[in-house]
Amino acid sequence: MYYIMYNYLCSLWLLALILYLPGVHLDSPSAEICSADTYVVENYDVVNLTSTIWKFSKFGQCFNFYDNATVNCNFYMSICSSLESFDGRFAKYPRASMVQEPVFANGTVGEMLLIGNYKPGDDPFAPEHSGDGAFFVGFPMGEEVICGTLHALVHFQCDKTNPWLISSVGDSIVPDPIQIVRVTHNRACFYSITVRFAGACFLYPEPIYTVYGLSAGSILLILFLIGVVTYLVVGVVYNKVTHGAKGLELFPNYEFWSMLPTNIKHGCLVIYRKLFCLPMASANYESI
């Protein structure tokens, strides 16, 4: 009995290896937004984000006047293009994608400082693999300052209640809340900026791991296993109730299955001898 069950378990394992095709695919959300002809990317709505200059202001955040609460600092940024391509007032920095501008208490506007450049063909976006969707935008190669080369990293967090609306007059304003941190230690010299943006939420929510439907092999294997279990259960019940069988006799068609390995072996020997023109072992074959 144990020998028979061993043979069946080995057969089932072999079938599983042959027929079963895993259906799990790792699917990471894409944030490659800057492309040749369009700024539309699957999962994100970034048309507004890449279509204008965006402005936000914070007191005490200008690099040369940091922590000076009387100086308001205007930040201007454009994504997937230079600021100058939208407005000639940024002609001093033809490749700039982010600059800051101090505004003093008396209303005087100070000199702009370059925070980051945009190089055509580069992709400044990087995805954040979180549950609701988010991404980062980098603004590298800014002005040389005392701590090194200035740059910025903007973290766009998903907030469906916070759309960014393009203004028909003047600069478009980044809605609050906005968090700005200046880092200038250990040769680091950058701004870390966090904003909330409805376009950073997935348009079509998808899990990171996508499980596809069962393959044809998987369905056949499941049906086969169900058939085997049904055959064994019904056969055992039938032999017990109808014939009063006990022990190994409960196993349906016990004599047939117990002889099956031997019969298969003899059958293989017959085929082997036929192929190589060897004399038949008739005595053994007739015992079948």
C-alpha cells in the first residue's frame, strides 16, 4: 500500500512541475514623466504640473537670509522644461528649473539664486513605492555656495483634495501645506521640499503584486486532484458498505492498482526487447 501511494505522490509532483505556471508578476508604478512629445504618464495626472511655472513663498527660507523672518522667499519651479521657456524674466539662468528670490520687508526684491537646472532629455522623476502613490522630482546643478553645489528635491505626496490649478494670470501658486527644510551639513547643500498633490495619487489603483488568473495547466491539475480524491472516497465507502471490506481491500480496485507498477515494468521491458530485437521473456510476460 505504501509503495502504491509513493508512486502516486511522485506522479502528482511531476504533474505539478510540468503543468503549473506561476501567475505572479511584480508590477512597479512608473514615474517616467518627461518624454519626447507628452508629459502624460500611466497612473499619474501630471499635465498641469508640467504646463506652467509654479510659485510658493515662505518667510526665512532664502539661502542667503535663512531664518530671517523679515525676508519672504519666493520659489519658482518648472518641471520638464526651463523657467525661461515660460517667462523671459528668468533669462539670467536659461537652463534654470528652480530659483529663489528674496523679498525684503520694504518690498525690495533681491537677486535670484539658482537652485537647480533642467537638462533636456533628462528624467528628473523618481517613483516612491508606497501604497497610495507618490514621487520625487530632483532639481540638480544649482549655484555654487559656501557648502557646495546647491540643489533641491521635491517630494510630491498623494492628496486627492489638493489639486494644483493653473492660473490664467501670472504665476500658478502651489497650494498649502508646504514643508521646506534646508540641509547644509557634511558637505550636503540642498533643499528638501514636501508638497501635497492630487496628481500624485494613482488614477487607476493597482497593487504592486498583480496575480493573474489560473493557467490551463493549473485548472487541469486541480480537476485531476479532485477526481482522485472523489475516486478514493467513493471507492472506500462502496467497498465497505457493499462488500464489508477491511484493510487494504477497502482501496478501490486494489488488485489492479497493486499490480500496476509490475505491469508497467513488464510492458516497458517488452517494448525495449522489441526495439532492440532481443528474445522475449515469454514466461514473465504471460504472467501478466
